[in-house]
Amino acid sequence: LAKTTQPISMDSYEGQEVNITCSHNNIATNDYITWYQQFPSQGPRFIIQGYKTKVTNEVASLFIPADRKSSTLSLPRVSLSDTAVYYCLVGDMDGNNRKLIWGLGTSLAVNP
Amino acid sequence: DSGVTQTPKHLITATGQRVTLRCSPRSGDLSVYWYQQSLDQGLQFLIQYYNGEERAKGNILERFSAQQFPDLHSELNLSSLELGDSALYFCASSVGGDPYEQYFGPGTRLTVT
């Protein structure tokens, strides 16, 4: 069954680029990789999704190598408000049952 | 505001009791997902319904059950509650059956005493 691994925590400073990597060795062939942001006592918020190569939107970029066994969320020029927990989500098949596999999250602290 | 609503916001109950959590998805979304989030286990996927049918199943205990009604709202029933069931329970919705872009509600905080 798929398992995702992320760093537990990261520290950064305002204005820096932050890269958070998630490993997902057994991602299902047809499944996408999705990243979410969560603030304390709130539900996660969708950031970005991709299947392979690179995807960019107005808030982040997502890099996925050809083997798709990992993905890297890139946050350009972080600010204090980017302090949050970041999760990667992949799908997997357990027999005929589809499961959603969430990482344990990376707690990002952005310092002034 | 994601457009997903959950009630109640807080719930305090005793061990052995049964509770029902309610979720209304965003307008137009056909899928509803239920999650449990506790401090020591992170975000755990419980179950997904798509247009009234069970679509995917996670680590949902047998004491827990869910359903999605014809108007697409969903309920999560938790019975024979234990102290370890204390957690934040989130509902999320998405347009289709694939779980990629989910919109989460504010959650229900359940405390079992």
C-alpha cells in the first residue's frame, strides 16, 4: 500500500523560496499528486495538483520527476502568512478499494 | 469560506454514546469525504461518497458509518464512543469522483469524556 513521507518540520525566512518534498514510492498509476495547506483549527486548503513534470499556479509550483515516486512543492518568496502545515495527498488501490493516502504533514515556520 | 458546512461545531459526549455529524457539500459538488484528525495520527481518510454511493473507503472503524442522502448532504455516525475518538472531524467535497481538488469544511470538534 502506498505510503507518503514528508519532513516533519522546516524553518525559513521571509522572502526565501521553500521546497518541501514528499516521497510516495507506490503511487497508483493513474493518480495525481495534490498538495494542501492547513492553518490551526481550520480544514486543509487545496494548493496545487499535478501528474508529472512541472505545474505552476499563482501561489506555488509542483515538480514531479518521471518516475513519480516523489514530488516537490515550491513556495516562492514566502511570507509570515505561509506559516502552516503542508500535506501531500496521493491515491492508491488496495485490491478493488481505492484509498487516499495523506502524508503526516510538514510544519513550515516562516520567520521575520 | 469554502462553501462546505458542518454541524455541530463542537460536541461533548460521554463514552459509550452515539453521535451524528452532518455535512453539506458545496453547491454542485457530488462527492463528500470524511476525515478524522487527531494530534497523534494526523489526517486520516475515513470514507468517500459520490452521488449517494460509497466510492472509497479508508480506515473507518466498524463503529462508524456514513451515508450520503439524495440532496447530497452526508452524515457520519459514530457509536460506542471511546476516549480515543476525540478528534476533529472534517468533511470535504469535490465536483466529481476523483479526490484531487477537495474543499474542506470548518470541522466538528468531538470530545469524548
